Amino acid sequence: MKPPVAEAEMADQSPKRAKLEVADIFRDYGESYRRTQKLSGKQHAVMFDIENCRRSYFGYHIDICDQCGHTERFANSCRNRHCPKCQGIAQRIWVNARIEDLLPISYYHVTFTLPHMLNPLVGYNRKLIYDLLFDCASETLLQFGRDPKWLGALIGFYGILHTWGGKLWQHLHLHFIVSGGGLSEDGRWVQPKHKGKFIFPVKALSVVFRGKFIEGLKKAYADGRLVLPTGLRHLKNAGQFENFVDALVARNWVVYAKRPFADPQKVVRYIGRYTHRIAISNSRLIKIEEDRVYFHYKDYRDDGKWKQCHLKAEDFIKRFLMHVLPKGFHRIRHYGFLSNGRSKAKVARIRKLLSKEDDIGQLKQKVIEDHAGVGCPVCAKGRLKPIMIVHRMGYVLKSVASVLYPNPAAWDTS
């Protein structure tokens, strides 16, 4: 069974409303859920934003087609990073910003997953566990990159945190998009030794990653930074904690690597899907019936087939809110020669070494066109561009209307 749209198209790309939305579930069942459950301030804010997204509360904006001049008026989005309807805009902004980092090389997709045995700790130590996952996985990749046995160079990569599985259960994993090669200390570009197959062996990556994570977890425990829930209070005993760690080491620490992408353009499209994906998109929702939410999920234990399942509305909300990120947490991070502060100079140096500036320039233009925004419903050629953003209290937050569209009477589309 397939969902209404392909997984690649699940980010909301247009103002058209889905038949059923997470916002509908929050509006119908959110009030009773908030009365009976203890929520953090962040979770309350997420629910409020999603319930009011693209309604009058956040004001409105006027868009104009850059080809035919057609105008449309839309309610403003909440811009919350957990909102299913707001990720299309954020995705396009992020993807277009990453175009400058594109290189005419192969890229690899590598995934690091934490054992589910850690899940009881996560709810009480989200930032600690998330940061530890990022640190240990990225250090593992950088270590293998520096090793002359595998590459002997500084690689560049993006890391993207996902905390969910298909049924919204906790499933912590990182997606990395890794450069197929790296920059050596003496300024040379170094190609992977097993080009076209894999960049690093996943079994070896798994062992090193596990070792780093266990070491970090032990240090957090020794420093008193690890909060233990009621069900794990016995771990306050050092011997019991060692037994827990031994059992954790025996679990399967999954590291998975796909074959390299065919070209950089596919990389951008691919990472655009992963970077701003949330726990569940509106397009996966099917219906609400007898206080149960029915939705599609992909069953990876059955060759990735699409199936249906359902949850009680309160359980659906609970699982959704489980994936609200800590305040100020960065779920997309850059490493190696793509890390903040060094990417521009490093990427320029690599392009010069590869001598393919013209090719990548054409690719940039193509990617910009592919991620240029919502298409015009009238001429089907242009793109809708915002010319005025109005606050819910009625005052103009931003306007370029006088430059792009000099006839103020045409702004009123009510």
C-alpha cells in the first residue's frame, strides 16, 4: 500500500490544505490532552503554533507571480520547525544556502542508529544523549577520514538528527551526507580507495562509534549529569550500571552506508527531504474514526512496504510531542571542511583542485530553479513571491510591493 504522495514530496510545498492535518488532531483532542498530561513549555508552544498555523492568528501575506503578475493572499504560517505545514519554506531556504558548498564529486549517505535499550534514558536526558550521538558519530567519521588506511584526509559532511520511527516511536538515528574524498594536510584532493562501493567499512565504523558513545555515557554517569528515571533508579548502584553498559555493548549498533549518489544534484534533493522532515507529515494521515488516528507508515522489516496503523488520539499526540527538540537545539550540523567558519575557503580550494567550476555553476542554477518555491496556479510558469507580510494586528511587517507591484488597489484579494 502506498501513501497519497511519495515520501519525497511529503514536505508541504503549497498553500493547498491536506484532507487531514496534525493541526486538526490537536484542535479536536489537544485541550483534553493538556488537562490530563504534564507538558513542557516548549511542547505547549508547539501545539499552539501548529493549531493556529495558516489561520488569522499569525496574520497574512500577499504573493505575486514573477511571470504573469497574478496575486494571492494567504494566512501566515507559524514557522515552527515541528509544524508539518512549515517545512517546505525552511527546506528551500536551507537547500539554496547549501548550493555554495556543492562539489562535482561523489557523496555517500551514512546512518548511525542508537539501540532502543537507551530509549528510557532519552526522555530525561534528551540534549545530553542527542549531543553525545552527534559528537561520537561525527568523531568516528572524521577519525576514519584521517586514517591513511582508508583516506588520509579531512572529509566534509552534514549531520541530520531524526528521533522517530514509522509509528512515531523513539528511534534515534543520524543521517550523514559524506563527501567522496577529502583534503589532505598538504592541500591535495584525495579520492576514496574503494570509490563506487563504500567510503568506510560499516562494521568497523560501528565498533568505533559504540566505543566512543559508551565512553561518553560512562563519563556523564560519573559526573552526575545522567538523570535516571524511576524505572532505572537501580542504576545508581555502580555495579548495576556496569551490568547495564555490558548489556548495551552486546546490542546491535547499526551503521548503514548506501552506495554513492549519481551526481551532486541528487544529493541536494535527497538531503532536502531529510533535513526538514518531521515525525509525521500531513500526507501520511488517513482519517480519524472513533477517537483513533489512522496513518501510513513504511515497514522496513517487510522490504519497506507502506502499511496502515492506528493509535488512540491521545497516544498519537503523546508520541508526536515526544519528538519536540530541546530549546535552541541544532538538529542539522556541519563537520570537517564544511564546518562553520571554514567551508567557503575550503570549498573554493577544492573546486580549484578539481577544475570544474563551470560545471558546478550550471548545476547551481538548475538546483535553484528546482527549489524556487510555489508555482503559479494561473500561468503555471512563474513562481509566487511574497510582496507584503502583515501582522495579525494589521500593521505591515515587510513590503516590497511598491517596487514589484505599484498598483496598491490590486493588493486587496479579499
